[in-house]
Amino acid sequence: MARFINSIQKTVTITDAGPNAYDVVGGLLTFSNAVREKGGSAYVRSVKLAGVVAVAYTLWLLNADIVTTAADDAPFTIVVADELKYLGHILIPAANYVAAQSAFNVCTVRNVNLMVKAAATTQDIYGYLVAPVTDPDTTTIYLTVDFEPI
């Protein structure tokens, strides 16, 4: 049986010349229609990232935005009231990048197999890309998350 993979691409624009450690990169990410129906579920199968600099990131996934929405270059602050929104996180290690010939780096995190479930009123999954180190990348990052709705 063929499986449907919903590859959702996001362009993450970095507006600050060097976010601090644990700052959000690009603000809130909305993965529209990541699941088939409101309140539905999907598996995250893989994550792909391309950027100028090979920097480690953590992609936090949620079923709704956090209490204090974080803009680009703002500290990622998750509080107790956000606990039920948390679906999981995916580490994107700097060591996984491969340098492309055209002066950018690419990374693929395969076999993630993280099940996520949308809130009852939406088909969307939300996320934040967080840099655990000071991020020297001051341009644009291209992020693709592959969801397999179930």
C-alpha cells in the first residue's frame, strides 16, 4: 500500500545578525494541513534543512502556539501552561551537515518516527526552530518536514 507523505517546506528568515543561544530562529512555524482531519495524527518521518552555516538546531513541535509567542531572535520560553501542547522535539546536529558545492550546507534527519497529534480544532502542527548556540547564520534557512498522516 502506497503511503502519502506531506512534505511541508518553510522559509525561515533570520532578521538578526546573531541570535543568542536558545533564541528562536525565524519565529513561529505553522505546518498547515500536516494531518488529514481536525484533531488528526501524523508521523514525522524526516526533517531537511539547508542554510549557509552548519549550525545545530532543535525543532520543537506543538499542537498550539506557546503562551508567550516568540518572534525571531527572542528567547524560547516554554512554561508549565504549555506542557499539554508539547508534541516532541527533533535534534538537528551540526555534525550531520554536508557542504554543497554552491556555498551552503544541507542536513537530513531520517527515521524520526515521531507521532504528532493536532488540536481538535485544526489540521496544523506548530513549531519553533531553536539554536542551542549563538547562531552565525544571518540569511535564510530552508526547512522541510515530512509528515505521514495516519
